[in-house]
Amino acid sequence: MSVTTGLFYIFSAVMLFAAFRVITARNPVHAVLFLVLTFFQASMIWMLLKAEFLSITLVLVYVGAVMVLFLFVVMMMDINVENLRVGFWKHFPLAAVVGVVIALEMSAVLMGGFRVVEDPQAAGVVVAGASNTKELGKLLYTQYLYPLEIAAAILLVAMIAAIALTLRARKDSKYVNPGDQVRVKSRDRMAVIKMDATREAPEPAPVTTQAETKA
């Protein structure tokens, strides 16, 4: 067994364990941290496959941005774990059947990709000194240009929709019309009101009788 094969098995075992802990951890913060570990192990496997661009992208985008955002959101939210567990065992049989079906479908698809290619020309020729990042960029912006533009448009629409849903006027939100903020004048921000000075009359002191003093 080579060093690369040994590292692959180690990274795969840690990734499977971390992925299992993501769905079994009771604390949501621990689940997010295990998901970060899962992404790191997947990045290492990409590195073993000499896909440096995909490996670094996985770390920078998912671990460095998305998962940090998820972690802050989970830590700021007051999640009641007990309410989430209500009805778990009631729906567990259906969830287990769906999970087994998905696992069988993935196995049927992936097992075909693990077959050894007999024809060396079908496997492709790797040019010495070629940059996989450059080749990936050429492929994305030539053959897959339209799918890339469609995906970018979908993400843009989703981002605009999320902002619109967040900033819409609701009773439980502090909504401010941006147009009013732009058109506001300095005199509208603060108004000086002249008021007459007033002084409250002091309260009269309580009167005590001589009998109360002796008592």
C-alpha cells in the first residue's frame, strides 16, 4: 500500500465519521463544526487527486465563508432542541426507507465510475506541466458558458429575493424606506422647539400632631 492510498483511507474514514456526527450530534454548534471537518477531509481527498483548484475552492468558499456564516447564525439563534426531537421516532421508519433508497441509487451510479477503463485513449492524456485550473477555466467559459450564465442568473435572483424578503415591511421588523432616507433634509432630522420653563411645585411637608410625636 502506497502513502497516497493510506492517506486516502484515513481522510475517507475521518470524513465518514464527521458526516455521521453531523446528523447525530445533539448540539447544533457541534454539528456545524463536524460539517467543517467533513469539508476539510473532502478537500484533502481533492488534493490527493491533484485537483488543487477544487481543493482550495472548497476550503475558501465553504469553510471560510458559508460554514462560518452558518456557525454564527446557529450560535445567535435560540434553538429549542427538545421541540425538534418531538416526533422523531414517529417519522423514523419513513426516513430510514428513503435513506436506504438514496444510498442504493448512489451506489448504483458510483459503482459504474469505479470500473477500470480498458482503452487508454478513452481515459484521456494528461499533458506534463499543464494547469488544471487553466483547463477548468477554458472548459467553463467555452463549452459550459451558457449553463454557467444560467447558474449565475439564478443565484442573482435568489440573492435579490432574499434581500427583498428581509427588507419588506412587516409588523415585527424595523422597516425604513430607502427613498425616504435619500430624500431627507437636514431640517427634517432635528426640530428645535421653544418651550417655556416650568417648575413643579414642591409637595407640602406632612403635618404631625403632638400626640403622634409622643407616640
